[in-house]
Amino acid sequence: MKRADKSSHTVEREFGGTLGAVCIPVFLPLTVLFLIGVSRTPSASLFQWPPPFPSSEQLWHPLVPVLLLGWIGLHALLYLLPLGKMSEGLELKNKTRLKYPINGFHAMCISVGLILLLLKLGAPLGRLFELLPPLAVCAIVLSFFFSVFLYARSFSVPSDALAPGGNTGNHLYDFFIGRELNPRIQDFDLKYFCELRPGLIGWVVINLGLLMKEAELQGSPSLAMVLVNGFQLLYVGDALWNEEAVLSTMDIVHDGFGFMLVFGDLVWVPFTYSLQAAFLVVHPQSLSWFGAAVIIALNGIGYYIFRSSNSQKNQFRRDPNHPKVSKLKTIPTASGKKLLVSGWWGFVRHPNYLGDLLMALAWSLPCGFSNLLPYFYVIYFTILLIHREARDDRQCKIKYGASWDSYCKQVPYRIFPYIY
């Protein structure tokens, strides 16, 4: 036991180690509020000075905690409903497998149905535009409190329930990166719930509220706003329709549930991924039908690469002998598993990331070229995926050894063919 503890304390620290664990929880909340503030200014410039943070009066509204906690409570209830199927995750260190409800798409459909009912009853969904700053502040505060709770409860679970990289003994770093791998309250998996539920579906609702606000101001939603809403609804719907695939991702399998994922799920996703729609409310754009057709084609190509490569990978993981993947070339590994070296995964090492980035660009193009702000997501997401690819590479090198080296020789490009 002592040897295991010692090795866990010497694990490689990511995201800048202790310095990153101190700076990121300060910097990221300020970044969210800064971006919301910038999106509302006439110039929407990222280089304004002083930075246009929302005023103190804009950061609080008594309705906001009710909305936020009610929204999370609704999705906790939907999570528990006996809808969809139950699926097993990957094998844990103690040789067991956790079970997960696959009903996220049902939750999204019910949520959208309830929102449409509220609109029919006259609910002013466009008010979400004014409530975005206090909603973001409330979500930030909640993410800190929730992260403290998760860290505290991690000391009451057995050692085999801890994340590989979250038990270093450094309190600041472990709080940030996540100490417990799969925190649960009975059968309710907290990480899995937050990964695809309140924040991701909340992003769709915020977008719809911003569309309604633009319609109030302009008389009708613009083509650009409709495209942004449609593209991002497709993305979220696809993630929830294929919810089972998340069970084999790094977030679920490897990363602990700490501030990094809590903040990302509950704050970063809904309040920064909706920046294009927020920008269009104050800065409406005229988009030609030809331009729209080109952007739709780009999003379609990105989505096709993203979905078909992910489906190929997931099918291979579930059943390597399935007719759709049985003829693909593979490399055997010492663990008994095989690595795909043909199909999409022989094109680049992460074709799903390539499709993701093409879609991200398509979401920004309806906002025109006069401002950098709508392209913040593309820039951030490129950096994120390059960093994630490097993390994947390190993990696969450890896991597959020489087989991974052979794969990298056969598939030299990581994300962008002939570039990177």
C-alpha cells in the first residue's frame, strides 16, 4: 500500500502543476465574465482597455439561483427516470464495471418540449440575454462549492476509487484536477451527469434565448443566428444521441472529477460556447444565401468526418469482428487489444478532432470577419484539442509501448493531414 501511495504522489502533473492549479481557477472565471462583457460592447474588441467586465449591478439577480438550481434539479430528475437503457462502463481497477443510464437524448427532448411550452405560454425567454452575467456568476460560485464538496468526500472512499493522476498529495493540484474518479451518491454518477446534461443542454437553451432576443430587437431572427442555433443544436443532439460513447472517453475513464471538469461542464461550455449567438444579438450580420450554403457545406463535411470516425472507433471497440470494421488493418498490442491503422484512423490519428474543428469554424463564419470575438471558440478549441492530443499520445505510449510507436510511424499526422 505504501508503494502505491508513493507512486501516486510522483505522477506527472498536468496543466502547469501547482501553479496552474492556482492560476486557472482565478483566470477562467474572469475570462468568462470578460467575454460576456465584450460581446455586449459596440466594438466587441478583445483588446479594449479597461476590460469591459459587467457592472456590479449586472452580476446579481434574485431569480438567477432559482433558475440555475431548478434547471439542475430538473435534469437530476430526468437522469433518474427509467428511460432508455443501462450501459456498463469500462472495467475499473477493482475489476468491476459501473452502470450508467443512457437517457440524455430523452432529457434534451423533454427539456426542449418544456421550453417550447413555456414560450407558448408567453415566457420571456429573451430575458436570458440580460440574465447571462448573473447566471454565469451563480454557476461559477456553484462550481467552486461543488468542487470543495467533491474534494472533501474523496477522502472517504477507498484508494482504488481515486483517479490515476489526482492523488498526488498536493491539495491545490488534487482539488483542481480531481481526486476521485467516479464520485457517486448511491447509483447517481456525478461526473457522468455533469458531462452531458445541465451544461450542454443549457447551452442549447441559452442559444434559443439569444435567438428570441434578436427577434425582439430586429423583428425576426437573422439567417446567421438560425445557422448558429441549428449547427450547435445538431452538435449537442448528436452528443446525446451517442451518449454511450462518452463512457470510453478520457474524461470518464482517466480524469478525476475536480474543479477542472466541474467548471468546464457547468460554466465554460454553456457561457463561452454560446458566444457566437451572444455576439449576433448586439452585432447582427447580413448573410447571403450563397454564403450560407458554403457554411452549411463546411459544417456538413466536418460533421460527417466527426461522426463517421467516432462511429468507426466505437464499433471497433464494441465488436472488432463486426462486418463494418472487420476488414480494417490493425496492429496487435501486448495488452491483447488492437490499434486501427486504416479507415479514418489511418488518415490521421484523431480524425474526430479534425471534424470538430471544421464544425467550430462553420459556427463562427456566420458572424462575419469584422471581429475576432466570434472566433474565440475556434482558437480556444484548436489549442484544447492539440493539448488533448498530446495527453492522449502520452497515455497511449504508456499503455501500448512499441505498438504505439509503430502506429505513429504508419500514421504520422496527428490532426491536420500534411500539416500537424
